[in-house]
Amino acid sequence: MRSRLQRFESTAAPTSSGAVTLVIYEWRESQPGTLAWVFPSLAAALRAVRAMRNALRWLIVRGKRAVDAEVDVGALRRSGGVVIERVV
């Protein structure tokens, strides 16, 4: 258990003070499409996604990303910039 926590901390630590992009690509009930927002920190992005109770599948990537409706979630994963992802 400790090694998992250390890996998460080492991955998340550089992002905790830098900008991240929250990408929500699946919603419960309404389907507004893929939406993305830039936040100043990982903590701010997590607070925002918790407030959006209808966000079903989402991910947070390092840095500021321009994301359109045709976002390739697989490409974001392959880029190695995904910090946290929620897949239901």
C-alpha cells in the first residue's frame, strides 16, 4: 500500500502547483459533449469535478490543453500526462 501512495505522490507532486486541465467526456443524464477547463492546481480541479455531480467519466492532465469535442482520450492517456482518471 505504501508503494502505491508514494508512486501517486511522485506523479502528482509536480502538478499540485502547476496548471492542469480537467476533461469530462461522459455525463450522467444530460450529454453536453466533451468539456474541458484549465485550473491552477490539481486540488482546484478535483474540487470542481466533485461539484459536477453529473460528470461520469473524466480525467485530469498536466498543463493547459486545448480540447475540442473530438478529443481522443486514448491519445491523452498515451501522452503520459494523465494525473487522475475516473472511469465508471
